[in-house]
Amino acid sequence: MNRVISLTILMLMLTYSSLVSAQAPSIRFKHFTIEDGLPQNSVHYMLQDSTGFLWWGTQDGLIRYDGYSLKIFQKKMNNSSSLSHNYISIITEDREGNLWIGTRGGGLNYFNTKNEQFTHYRPDTNNPNSISNTDVRSIIEDSQGNLWIGTDGGLNYFNKETKQFTHYRHQKNYANSLSDDQVRSIVEDDQGNLWIGTLDAGLNHFNTKTKKFTHYRHQANDQNSLSNDTVHSIVEDSHNNLWLGTQGGLNHFNTKTKQFSHYHHQANDPNSLSSDIIYTITDDKQGNLWVGTRNSGLNYFNTTNKKFTHYRHNKSDPSSLSDNEINSIIEDSNGNLWIGTAGGLSYFNTKKIVFNHYRHQVNNANSLTSNDIWSMIEDSKGNVWVGTDDGGLNHFDSKKLQFSHYHHQRSNPNSLRNNNVRSIMEDNQGNLWTGSYIGFSHFNTKNKTFTHYRHQADEPNSISNDTVWSIIQNSKDNLWIGTNNGLNHFNPKSKKFTRYHHQANNPNSLSHDIVYTILEDNQNNLWLGTRGGLNHFNTKTQQFTHYLHEADDPNSLSHDIVYDILESSQGDLWVSTAMGLNRFNTKTKKFTNYSTKHGLANNVVYKIEEDNQGFIWLSTNQGLSRMDPIAETFKNYDVGDGLQSNEFNFGASFKSKTGELFFGGINGFNRFFPENITDDIKPPKVIIADMLLVNKSVLIIPIDQQAIKSQTESAVTQNSTAFSLKQAIHHTESITLTHRDNVIAFEFSALHFTNAKKNQFAYQLVGWDENWVHTDYKNRRANYTNLPNGDYTFKVKASNADGYWNEAGTSLKITVLPPYWKTWWAYTLYGLFLLSLVWAFMRSQQKKVLLAHQLNAQLESKVVARTVELQSSNENLAAVNNQLEKVNAQLEEISLTDQLTGLRNRHFLVHNLQNDINLILRQNSKTKSLNIAERRSDSDLIFFLIDLDYFKQVNDVYGHSAGDAVLIQIKDILASVFRTTDYLVRWGGEEFLVIARFTDRNSASELAERLRNGVEQHSFDIGQGNVISKTCSIGYASYPFLLEQPECLDWEHVVDIADHCLYAAKKSNRNAWVGLSNINCSEKHLFTNITEKTQSLIDVKQLSVESSIKNKSLLKWD
């Protein structure tokens, strides 16, 4: 059913193409040229084999394509197993899956696809049973498995068993011989007989039983004869009739009546053949023909209505055909049509022509005037109006597929005001209203004249600005216009505008003056999308309600730039922004945000449309997304699916009365019926395409060459054990590796060529990988190193672009042999050797025991005496060791402690803080999926940097002993404010650093105030009966500074930020504290921006500041 729908669309599209002076929807051809890896651009023949590979024959070699990479086979000097000649003219696959390749000048090649070796068949004057000519033009395998080869020296029959050729040539004196030795094409009919096209002598019918030829030639006086005697290509259709491509047009041959019908190029008929010189023909699965001409491009021939549609190369259109000289055409198993030309390959998918594409065509006056589409509507008559950038206004007759154009004319004041049309609207009278960069215009569709309205600085009832982004007519027939300077209400009778602007001192005014889009909801209220948020406008109270993005509220609008608003059939309000899609619940006033992490193609969402099935369609900067609002899932479409470009424009979309969707972008517009978009349910065939050892492809050495290889290697070195394959890896079921083969890789492919970049893959090495490893087309390689010896199975599976998986996939069994020292026989030798060692050891031990008894008596007395001496020595050593341990502990404590205050020093912090940092990072990674409000409150480190105000005066007036006394007392104040588990550090001079460990950052201001107050209230005893008062300044910041990116700033940066806050407190007031925390800082240049642009970041609410200084405008950061 899906295929029927797709083919119906293709036929409709091609029917459109046949309309005179109409712009047909474009086919976006993709290309392969020498820039993409082809060795040469002239592609003479193509074939898809039974495995699924595509094979291309060029003038410089044979190419195998797997959807991602090319493997090129060429003639190699002194290598008889390589191709005999690089000029390929024909390729055929036999029933064994091997290829037969015809060359120009190199004869016939047999290619064994398993071991990838070529066998050559050339003419041999000493062998009458050799092939008759070096130029092979056509090859077929008949229904009996026999080969027939057409050459420039006649027809050849090849017996695969005897390897002998039988020749059929033209004989002047024998009427039933071949009519011409230069054979160009061969087909077998349902009777097992052959039809043969020749270069100069027409068509031949060969009866394979009688071995007689019947000739069909061009007869000048017979209209039912062949139109030309040069027959390049033959196709047999489902009715057993023949289609012939000749030097004089397309011929249809009725095999029953023996009559020919002709199709020629006719200069006055655009639906005729584009050229009479035809090189190639193929029939598609629907029985229609694709016809390739010499210099006039590709023709699609509808065998039902007998009309041709032309596709040619266009230098100004990179999506057109590669070249107009067509050499070969095939349709692959996935519905892709491949066209081999003199300028490379072109291809497109016949099933995927759902997104009809319209664009500007240089030589077509009836096409779009510009590809940059900014506005679109359907009028009450079902026609389409398209506003372009610099191309004026286009009227599209959707039935005739013709465009008519309206441009600005300097000499005509009633013409279009400006060629940049940003908005279009049809009113209830059937007239149009358009907006541009220089005004608002009314278009009378009857007399085809424009009336213009411009902004006038001295006229308050004129439009507020000349840049008009959006226009609607509400239920009361009033016009509302969104401009670059506010909202306008237009009264068509009085011709006066009422303006609505943003007013800084009025919270009920418009939130921003740039109004991109306007929607009237089912309650007759207006919704406005602006550059400063979403606005709800109550037309009765004349008040605006704002909905803005709030960084700390996940249920707020995702971004303040709003491009479009849609009220769905379910009553939901959908809002597109510069940072994703939003669903707004009008009852709870909460937004649900959707972005790329939910499956959206891109976060810049322009237009929104709802289709007849309730799906939401979104245009973005990376294609179209279709959302299922119930399942909240997305399916994305891109250029590979037929879109005009991946980039669309805001303001350019609509849904027609018939349910067809239109979306415009930077390369024209697409139109499509969403219900016609069906998934390709055919999963891809999966292959292992290559095996690599140490990043080099493993060579294929056939079995019959393995012995030669082994002899050669042994003559060179006894250690050469290079691994090789006996046949291609995709034909290999199992391999055995040695321990030396310890860096291996497997490359894999999915032989599904429809948008192959969207195919997905998963692989697993059973016995090593615990789970499937998922990847995409860019990473189709599995790498493994140092696999332990054992048995493994490498499995790989893949999906097509629509997500349908081939779960069975393919697999390869792998055995990794142990090194010789880990084999069973090695372990046997190890055991025997160990037993001999044990026996020898036991014998020697027996002798030692006898000798030991003799010596024991002598030694016993000496041992007793020596033991007494050793006990005394051990006691002395233990005492010394104990003393050293105490000294070492004291030294370590001294190295970590400030000697004056007894607080910790910097060395202690460096030595101990990293453990806390690591714990914080682990906690953060575990709670990363939670929002900020759900984080644990004890997962912060707060850094307080404290400096005593005017401390230098204490030293100068009272002496350094007094200063030391103050510093010692500060220790007690710190201990009274903070916990024993917090780090109290003398940072240097009169500066102290406190790290409040695993503390909620929200308590930082409370701790800072307690500390400031504690210092201020303390009476410092400095000796000799003197008591003084001091104050301090405090700066603080928390780690991690960026909650969502904790690694962005390390703890030393956080200390520097605290220091930055400390000096702001000192410069601004002293006896104060200042703290900074992050709200929404950008990661880029974060630390520099915080320390150099502090106030700017605070002003834009990217930083939050707390301070005991109530008037924060007094804070000095520089």
C-alpha cells in the first residue's frame, strides 16, 4: 500500500511536468563525481548484485559501492588476477553471484566475488574457441545459465564448463546469419530466444534451437519498420514486447504483429522525446520507461499516456542532472533510480518524492522569481501567494502549476511597494494585504493595483513602522499588524492606525516592540510573538500579559524570541522560539519545553502547522520535524528526504483547505500531503565490509595461492605469520587469529541506499562487549585490542533511515589462539618440569636434614648467647624508633599549621581540599539529571576570604606584638562562627580563608554577617591594659560556581572570585561582606567575564550579588 501511494505521487508529479509553460516540482538529484571518489566521471554501466552492492563501470576501472565507501578495481601491472582493462562497458551477474565484465580493449573478465580475483578471456589467434574480439559491448546469462557476449566481432556463446566460445558472425552469403558483427545489446525473451541490437544493421531475432537469425531493418517506405538501424538498447516489457533505443528515436516492437511504433523528438511538442539519439533504456517496477539520450538528458516515459517528461543538466541548479549524456540507468531494490552520465552519477529515490519542491529556474519565466521565501498564504480560490526576498510577490495557480509575478515598478506608484515581501494576508473581500520593509499595502485583486500606507513621523494615526512582519484579520474584521515598532490596529474605513508600544513604566503594555507573529484564539483574544517574549492581549481591557523566559523556572517560556504561535485542534497553544518548541497550558500558565534533547531537529523553530491527523509540523534550521503531541516523539526530515534545504524561514508556511502543507525556506518551497509520507519498512541488508589489522585492510589470498604464499614467506623469514583471508570478509563465516593479531577492527555497512546517512547501526562482540554498541554512519567501525584467547562472535545489525531494524543482521565467529607458551602441550611440559624440580628438591632436603641434626647441637649454645645480645639491641632500637615517629608527627603538624595562630595554612589546604572536591563532583554527577531545586543542599563548599580593616595601623601604632595578639584572637572568633569540621586557614598577613564544608550555599550570607558582627563586637586585648575594636571585610563565593558545569571553574578560581568580592567590599564601604553566585553565565570566557565585566553580568541577570551594603549600586568592582 505504501509503495502504491508513493508511486501515485511520482506519476502525479511527472504528469504535472508535462503541462505547457508550467513549473513542475523539481527532482533533487544527488551526485557522485570524481570529487566524491570516482576514478573517472563517465559511468558506462551499473548493476546491483544479489548481495546488494552497487557496481559501476567507468573508463578508468570498476567500482563497488556499499552506500558509504567505494572500492575500486583497476588493472595492475604484472598482476594477472587484476582487471584486464580499465574501460568498462558492461557488467552482468551470474546465478552463482559472480560478475562478468566487458571491457573496451581488454576482452571479457570473470570476477569471483568471494576471493575478488579476475580471470581474463581475450582473443587468441591460436585458439579458435577463444572470444572473438577485445571490445565487449553486452553480456547476458540466459535462463539455462549460459553466457551470451556481444562484441565488435560478433556474438559469442560461452560454455562455462569447457571454457570455450562459439562464434556467430555476419556471413554475406547466408541470409540467416547475424546481420552485423558489431553487437550493442542482447535480451532473452520468454521463449528462450535472443533479440540482438547491432550498430549498423538493425535488430536480430536468434532462435537458439535452429541457430538462425531473423533480421528487422529500417525500411524507408515502411512506417511500421524499425526507425533506425543503430540499436543501442533493448528492454522487454511485461507483455513480452520490446522497447528499443536507437539512433533514430524510441521504438516499440510488438513481437506478435512484428510491427514497430515510433516515438521521436518533435520541436513543437514539449511532451515528446527530448532527442532521437538514445543510448540506454530501463523499465521501472510500474512498467514505465526511463530513457537516456546522448546530449539531451533523461526522459521519463509514461507508457499509459504516452508522454515524456524531461530532466536535463542545468548549470545554475546543483540539484539537476549531472550531465546530459546518459550512458546507463538502473533502479535498485530500494526504489532509487541511478543514472550514469558522462559527468558522473546522479540518483534519486522514486518512493521519496513526497515533498514536491518548487524553486526559481533560470530559463523558466513561469517559475518562482526568488528562492528565498518569507511569506505564504492560500487564498479563498485555492491559489497560493508567495512573498519572497528581493523577488516580489508570486501568485501560484496550484492547478495549472503556473506562477505570475508582481514586482515594484519605479514608474508605477500602484505597483508593489517593495520586492521584499515579509507578510501576506487575504481579507474577507478577497483582497490582499502585504507587508515589506518599507510599508503596508492593500492589493486589489480585481484591478491588480496596490495602495500603500507608510509611517509618517508627524502623523500619530499612521502605521508605527514600515517594517511589517505579520498581518491578521480578526473575527470582528479588524486588521492587526505586527511591525518593528509595536502593534497596530487598522480601521479599513477610517484608514487610521492605533498604535500599541512597549512602555517601560507600564507592566501592562507590550513587552517588546518587535512583533513577529499574531494569533487570535478561540476566545477572540490576541497572542503576540515578539522579540521580548509571548504576549496575551485582552482586546476588552486593552492590557497585555507577558510570558518570559526565566532561567530558574523550567516551566517558563524557553526563549524570549517568539517566531510563531498555533492553537491546535485540542486547544493547546504551541509557541516556537529561538530555543525550542513550547506547549502552553492556558489554565496552569505553565510551559512544557521541547528541544533537540527530546528529538527535535534543531532548537531554532520557525513555523508551526497542525496536519489533519493531529501531528505538529515544525520548520527549523535543520529541516522539518513532525511531532506526535500525545507520545511526545519527533520524526525529522532533511534534504535527503527531498526538502528544499535544511534551512527554512519564519513566516513561510500554511495548511491548505485540502490538508496539504506548504513550507518555504532559502531554496524555494515544499508542498506535501502529510498522510502520503509513509515509512520504508524494508530493513537493510547488513554486511561486514572490511577487516583491518593495525588499521590496514586484510588481504584476500585465495586457497590456491595460500601454499605459494607460505613457501614465499618461509623462504624470507621463519617468523612471518601475516594473517590473510581466503575470501572476502562478507563471505567469511569464521576466522582464527593468533595472539599477535592484537589490534583488529571491523567495518560494516547497511546496503540500503535511500538516505543512507540516516541508517543506524549496533554491534557487539559476544564474549567481550556486555551490551550492544550503537553508532551512526560516521562511525561504522568496531575496534578491539588485546583480546584474550577464546571464542567470540562479532554481531552487527542496522536500521534504515526510517528506523526499521534488521535484527538478525550478520555475524562472524572469531577464535583467538593463545600464544605457544599458553597452549595445552606447553602446560604439560611445565607440569613435568615442576615435578622434576619437586623430586630434586625433596632429595636435597633429606640430605640437609641429616646435616642439620649434626650442626644443631653446636649452634644451640651459640644461639642462646646471641639471643640475649639481640634482645638488648632490639629494645634500644625500639626506643629510638618511637622517638623518631613522634618527631616526624610534630614536623608534619608544623608544616600544615600557621605557627602564630595555630590555624591551618595554605599547604594544609592544597594537601586536603582535593578529597572534598572529588566528593562534590561525584555527588553532582549522580544528581545531574535533577533540576537545581532538587539538588542536595549539603553539596557546596563556601569560600570566605576575610581581611581586617586598617590592620596596618595596629602595627604602626601599637607594635607588631599587638598585631599578633589581634590575629590570635581572630582565630577564636572564627571558631565561634564556624564548625570544627570547616577549614580555618590563615591565608597570609591579616587575611584569613574559611571553607565551610558541605554547606548549603544559601546560608552563606548568614554566616558572613555573623562573622562580620562577631569581629565588630569583639574587644581585642592587645596587652598593657589596651583594648581596641576592629572591623573586617568579607568576600565569598561557592564551589561549584556553575552548578551544571562544575568543572568549568576550579576551586582556585572560586577563591579568586571571593577575593574579587572582598575588594569590592573594601572599596565600597569596609566592615561589609559581598558574595557572588551564578545564575546563567555563559561558559565561554567565564572567569575573565566575571572579574572584568562583573556589573554588566549583574545588570543582565547572569550573575547574582548579595551584600550587607543595602544599596548595591554603591558597590565598586573596578
